[in-house]
Amino acid sequence: MSREVGVVALVVGTVVALHAHLPPNVAAGDLLVAAALLLLAQGFARDVRRRAATRAEPSGRTVTCVCVESLVGLGTIVAGLGLGLGWARLRVKMAPLTWAMGAAAVGAFGVAVREVVFDWRFWRFRREADHGASVAWKEVDG
């Protein structure tokens, strides 16, 4: 986890360094899409690192859950695209520190929910440390 927190700190530092080049006024839909892409990129990087560290074969166990990070990321992209495509022309005024705080908040959320999944069968959240791409999906009865 400390490596992941370090990467989040590096991203926040990069945003601070680039704050003069970031727009002071941005469409709400674009902001949501950017935040979601940051969250999904964080999860993807974690999955790639986990996959490279363990060369295990897929377990073949039945999975009825989805990673909360991916669920929130994809849902936010859909919401952002909906806002961006004209459902609402909202604009957000962004102070230089707001960009860094937003990046830190997205990164902290990603770290906090990295092992949380939503179980579709029982409609509940649970902790699943090994829910990466190495799990094979099968048809579920019932």
C-alpha cells in the first residue's frame, strides 16, 4: 500500500507543478470523466502490477462481483458523458489548489476501496483481496 500512496503523492505533485497550465473553468462533465479516468487508471496499474508479480493461472472459481473502483469509475464516466453531451451545461470554477485536492481525493478513494467488491448475487459490499483479472468467469446457476 505504501507504494500506491507514493504514486498518488507523485500524481498530486505533478498536478501542483502543472497547475498554471490547467484550466480555471471546466465543464462538469469533463471534470467527472477526468476523475473517473484517473480512478480507472489507478486500478488498472494496480492490476497490471499484481498480474506481473504473480504468474498464476486463473483459478476457475465462480465470481458474482465487480470491483467497486471499476463500478464507480464506469458509472462516473457515463454520468460525465451525459452531462458533457448536453444534458447540463454546468461549469466548475477551479482554483489551482482544487485540482490537487481533487487528484488527492480520487487517489485516496482508490486506495481505500482497492479490495472492496460489490456482490451482485447477495447485493452487498465485501472485501475480496484477490479480485483481479486472474479470476475466470463462469455461468452462475440460480
